[in-house]
Amino acid sequence: MKKENLKRTLRKVKGAQDRTIVLEGKELLNFCSNNYLGLANDKRLLKAAQESMKTEGFGAGASRLVCGNMAAHQELEEKMCQFKKSEGCLVFSSGYMANIGIISALFSKDDIIFSDRLNHASIVDGIKLSGAKFKRYPHSDMKALEKMLKEFKEIKRKVIITDSIFSMDGDIAPLDEIVRLAKKYKSLVMIDEAHALGVIGKNGRGLAEHFDVEKDIDIQMGTFSKAVGSFGAYCCGKKELMDELINKARSFIYTTGLPPAVCAASSKGIDIIQQEEALRKKLWDNTYFIRGELTSAGFDTQYSQTPIIPIVVKDSDLALEFSKRLVKEGVFISAIRPPTVPNNTARMRLSITAKHTKDDCEKVVEVLKKVGGELKIIN
Ligand SMILES: *Cc1c(COP(=O)(O)O)cnc(C)c1O
């Protein structure tokens, strides 16, 4: 990996996640976190966590099935049921653990899983753990998906799994069409709303809300680690589904419950998402401004439709050089290289938040144009 310049190392951030961060001693404009609504350092989340610690302490002490099922876990699940209009909800320790737990609990060798080629790694790992038949369809290609569904229509249990908003490309899945195909071929549907919850949908409930197909999605997974500003993940769906997961999902059973204070902070984040539509509006205003400026400057932002904007430069070394020069100019946008993205699609992955000011947005555009010009990525 070192020889191919693909070896990665950790960089230390001092202080909190905000519109700026202090990276290895230098204050930089932060355009690469998933903290879309800026809640990761919101006083109200901190206060909710502190209040919870006064009565519930810090650690959960045990698995939730032993004695670690604390009030904060259940309150968060109840809140999610109300917010998502879902019969049931189960909180997992992280998005990664939710995906590997849900998929491996529900599907096995007699079943078949259709998965978008750009789905998150945790979905792929969950599928591998499940032992189910695994068919990848080309990214958002509904013709290819239909062909596969037809080819395997004899298999009784089928599921289509997709990210809602694709994490490295910023485009959205054609959920309306996926739901239509699922009905036609009697397939289940599972979505991963990690980047969509709090970001998209009239009330911030995600892409299923955006397409008005919430009732048609069997398994709705998402995380509290991105727009919600906290940590942990959820699965929403029927009560029976929750019973199945509580009894079968190994990443739920064999792990300690989340610290209750973390769940209290997540609950507060969900409240804020419901109460402060203005945050979502600011996020989208910033997004439209920056994406518009970058495309008119000649950058290739692919099919981005969301606050995640890729600037694909293909070559890994070039992406690294791009990132390094941006740091010199006071902006942090990380280079994303294989294997996180397919070979020869190295990119800068810009992610925008509601906390960025107009000045921040203008500055990032100006600096990207300057460095992009120097590196001949734009003319
Ligand atoms: C970030 C992410 C996850 C993992 O969530 P964590 O809570 O960070 O473990 C899962 N799926 C997608 C699509 C993600 O972007």
C-alpha cells in the first residue's frame, strides 16, 4: 500500500467538530465531516448528555439483554417510532454494527440479496456474514436490477438493499423505482439512511419520506452519527422485525449497550431536527450555492444531488496533492482513494454543513478554483 501511495494514517484533531477544526495545530475550514446540521458540538446535545449522566451514570454495564437496557435506550426508540411513524425501532451501537447485525440475522443461504455496487462497506460485510446469495447490480441501474430479479424469481426470499444517499458520490437512490420493482417481483426492501436522516425529506425523515414510500420499505436503517450529531444507529420497521433482531442479531446481543448519555444526546438531536427546519434550509442553501459555483467553474461533480459533493480527479496521487495544497490555503477536504472508492476514481469529497457561513462557502469555492487551476483540473 505504501508503494502505491495508498497507505493511510491518522491525523489528530484538537477540540470539537465544528465549521472549523484544529488539525495538527492548524485551524482549517472543515469541509469533510458528516456533521451536516452542525449538531456534533451543539450545546443542547451536550446538556442532554450531562443531564443523563447525573441520573444514569456513564457506562451501560452489560448487554441490553442482560441488565444494560436503560431508560435512555428505550426513550430514544420510542422517539424514533413517533418521528419515523414506525411500529418498532431498535437501537444499535453503530451503523456498522447495525448493518452487519440486521443483514446476517434476517438472511441466510437460501435467500438472495440484490445490492447496489456502491453500497457502504458495512452492507457488503453484512451480506458476506449472512451467507446469502449475493448479486450486485451496477450503480442505480434499474434495468439491470429488474433483469436480476427476473432471473432469480424462483428464490422465495429476496431483498433489495440500497444506500439512500450514496456516501462517496452524493447522489440519491431511485427508491420509487426500487419499490415498484420490489412489489412486482415480491422482494423485500432495506435502505440505509445514514446520510439522509435529518438531511432530506420534508420533515427530515430521509429519502423514504422524500419519495413518499415509507410504508413500502420493510427495513429502514439509519445512524445517529451524521446529521444527528451523536453516535449509534437504529432499525425501524414492524414489531415482529424488532423481535427477530433482538433474538438473532449478534452485533446487538453480544455487545454492551450504548452509554445512556449518548442516547440522550441522540434524542435531543432528533428533537432539534423536528423543531428547526431552518437548519435544513441553511444546509441546502449552502449546498446549492457551492455546487452551482463549482460546476460553473468546470469541476466534475458527477451526479451529486446532496450536500456530499465529489470532485473526481481519478489519480490517487493527484487527489493527495490537491488535499495538501488546500490545507496550505486553510481548507480541509480529504482525498478519498481506493479501496474506499473504485479504482481510478480518487476524489475530493466535499461535505457541506448548516454551520458554514456565507464567507466560508465563498472561501472554499475560491480556494478550490485556485488549486484546481494550478493542478490543471479545471482550465
Ligand atoms: C457512516 C455509514 C455507516 C456507518 O455508520 P457508523 O454509525 O459510523 O458506524 C453505515 N452506512 C452508511 C451508508 C454510512 O455512510
